[in-house]
Amino acid sequence: MAMLFIIGIIGSAAAEIPDSIKDRIGLWAGGKSTDAEFAHVLVDLSKMGIVKEKLDQNTHTLPSYGQTAFVKITGRSAEYGQTSPVRLTVTDPDGVVSEYTVPILESGTYSTLIPLRHDSKIGMYSVTAYHAGKKLHDSVFYVGYQARIPAWISHLALWWLDEKITESEFLTSIEFLLKTRVIEFADVTDSTFLNVSVSGLNAVRRGTTQNITVLVKDRYEPVVGVSVFVRIEDYGENVFEEFKGVTDSNGRFTVSWEISQEFPNLKTLLAYVDVTDGVLSGSKVFTFQVYCLCGESNCKCRT
């Protein structure tokens, strides 16, 4: 009866929920998907303007003990064509500053991943970017805990799905529960990212070829036509190769890199992979080592 009272006092909103989202709500209300998926539904409804309450999509969840999560920072400089990197300063909620040096692509775009651990500070992080002696922009992101959605709210969804209340009553009730923080919205950003997996050789001999395959999926299926950017660099952030292309009909994109005989041996390289379909994005880092055989030219062997 308390929920009926909430519906009665709010009024009504436009009934516009697409069938695809209605199906996702039905799965959640029936216990066949997670609260994170329902939170993702709320983000989609907010983006469409169907839910008027603006949801903070820059909030990230702390990982479990012993795990690491990443916050993706991206941007663009008008000074493209330069080789100088972008410098990022990240200030945590306690005022502690961390600095990152980020390579820039020929297009002027840059991206990096900021690590989060289980004990990272809760609250707002500020990010400032500098390039070629100029300040680019400021941005912020938030670190919080998982979305808290009371179990009884699924009954509200079932009432709507069973046509015991109207769609307008369902929407206005959800907006009221968001505004009053009964539904405490936190991180759904992981659900809005494309899933990226990367495969290749973990150790590659000089004079041979490293083939790196990127597979891009949404929550269910491979995604065709996604833009893929691959950057090969070392821990000193020296960039050796950059590749770009789109995923094929199987959601895959493969790059081949022939490693010269003069390449330093026992050197660990990182393949930074960024993907986007123009709306969603995803990132992954793949590491591998270059080695040589004793007796080869310019090969320093371990003793």
C-alpha cells in the first residue's frame, strides 16, 4: 500500500519505454539478471530522457579485495602531430596528487587507465591535462560503492508488467525513488563498456611476427564494425607502433607486427587497446616480452 501511495502523489509521466528495455526490466524483476543490469537500464532511460532524473555516469565502483579496476581517461589536444606526451594530474578526495605521462596519437587523441584498488578513497577525483605547455581541460570522476536497489522495487516493476499500474505511474515512481535516494545510484559504468579481450604470443623472438587479435563483444554477442586502436609501447612510454581498423563479422580485429632483429631483447612491451562504436567504449592492456637466442647478433645472453 505504501507504494500505491507514492504513485498517487507524484502524478504521471509520458509512457515511452521501448520494448527492448521493457524485456530487460522483466528479466530483472523475474530474478534473471542483476541489480547492476537494472541500474544500466536506468542509465539508458535517463539518456533517452524517459527518466527525467539525471544519473551520474562518471561514478566507478571500488573493486573487491585484492582486485584492481580502471578508470579510463580520454581527451584530445589541438596540438596534434607533436611527439610530446600529455601530462595528467589526478587529485584524490584527500588532496593527494598523482601524475601520469600519456602518449598522444597522430590524431591528437590520448587515453590512459587510472587504477583503483579496494582501499582507494571514496569521493570526487579531479583530473587536469596539460600538453605542449598548455592546459587542456579539467574533468572529474567519482568513486563509490555498488548501486543499492531495495528488493521490493522489483514488485513495482512486476505491477507495471502485469498492467496493475500504468507505465506513467511506474516511471514517476522510479523518478521519485531516485530523487529521494531510496534507489541509491552508484556505478553502472562497467555495464556501459564494450567487453574487450586480447590474445597474442606472450614471448616473441626478434625477427619474427607478433599477431595480436582483439575480440569485441557487448554483454551477449560479438560486435561488428567497432573502431579499434592499438598502441605498442614499453614501460618508459616509448611508442613503437600504432594500428587502427574495425572489427570484422566475428567481432575481431587482428594486427601483425614484424619485430626487427635489432630490437632490444628481454624487453617487456604493452599493447594498449581502445575500442569504440561511437557510443560505448572499452579498453584492455596486453603484455608480452621480446627475446633473442644466444649467438644472434646484438643478443645479450643471461649468464
